[in-house]
Amino acid sequence: MTGAAIRVSEIFGPTIQGEGVLIGQPTVFVRTGGCDYRCSWCDTLHAVDSEYREQWQPMSAEEIWGEVRRLSGGVPLTVSLSGGNPAIQPLGPLIDRGHGEGYRFALETQGSVARDWFADLDVLVLSPKPPSSGMETDFAKLDECLAMAAGRPMTVLKIVIFDDHDYGFAKDVAQRYPSLSVYLQPGNHTPPPPDDDSATVDIDGVMNRMLWLVDKVTGDKWFDARVLPQLHVLLWGNRRGV
């Protein structure tokens, strides 16, 4: 197999998907290195900040696939392509390789970079970043991502919520894309520093935001929205590799 190298921050699993439409589903994660965003509350800076680029390993699709097969014991499951922003990596050959052996692929991206191989995914999670992130969504780019997906993968929206401004942003995005299911997630306001995954999570604070978000959604009769936690944070805190 030929193709450009993929920058990999970590490959781990099998574990469960901790959030969004596939929450609870057994998964192997391929976390790529590099991102075109710098969200204020990013919880994966080790895969985002160029300060840590020396820790990212350039790997071929075949090398990555060998590790995925080893971790999964050759039994097909879902492979989650995450980051950073995995859309900036040349992941098409890896998806083709895995599909040939019955594996499924899900990718989450903020929707800032569109790729023609989005149409080959099984699940595409578009996660435009709300005002609290300090980033601004380019909706023309998000539209381009949807066009590249061509209606083939299951495509959903997932939006992190910290406050009323984020909540209003989420409602606006949902109205812009009424055909897409919406998953809302209370943000972790105590993310780990890149070099210390033992940092304590304020679980009480996260759950209070969850309760607040449930009250907002039900009070507004926004019955199409799904409110879910970060299950991996509740189970393992800020620990990596789970």
C-alpha cells in the first residue's frame, strides 16, 4: 500500500466510544496529530499543539492497520478516527484497507477541512465549535464537508456546551441543518494538561452542567436534541488510552 504518511499521536483500544452517536460501542481509536484549531478548552492538546509534534509518529496506512488488527485480534469493530483534526491527514487508504476486512470507520471533525474520502466513512460526526472555544465556524466549509460526504455515511452534529452562548449557537446550527441529528455534550471545564493525564476532573461540575443542559432542552421543548455525557470522563477521568 502506498500513500503519504499519516501523523499519529496514539492508537489504543479496544475500549468504548465515550460520546456522541456511537457512545458505548466497542472501538479502537486512531488519534492523529495536528489541528487547524486551538480551542480554549481542548482536552487533547497532546494531539493538537505543535509543541508535541515530535511525539507524533509518521506511519503508513499499512502500519496503522497492522496495529488496529493486533489490538482488535482481527475481529472487525468500529475504528474511530480522531485528533486533533483527523481531516487534515490522508486517511482514505486506511479506510479502504479496513473496509476490505469488514471494519467500520467513524470520524469526528469540526468541519473546517473537507475530503472526498468522507463519502467512504460509515459515520461522520461534524462538531462545529461553539463561542466558548474561541474559534469561529466557517459554515461554507461545513457545507463543503456535507457535500463531500454525499449522503453516504451516517452524518450527525455534536456540539459541546459550556454556557448559554454555546447553547444558542447549537440551536442556530441545528436550524441550519434540520436533516441532521443533534447530540449535545456538557463540556469538561477541567481538561488535562498535555503531559499529565492524572489531572482531577470536577465531576460534580460536569454533572451540574449536564443537569442544566437537560433542563434547557426540555424547557425549550427541543425534543429532537439528544443530551449525552462524556462517558469516558465519568469512568476514567482524564486518563489517556481508554
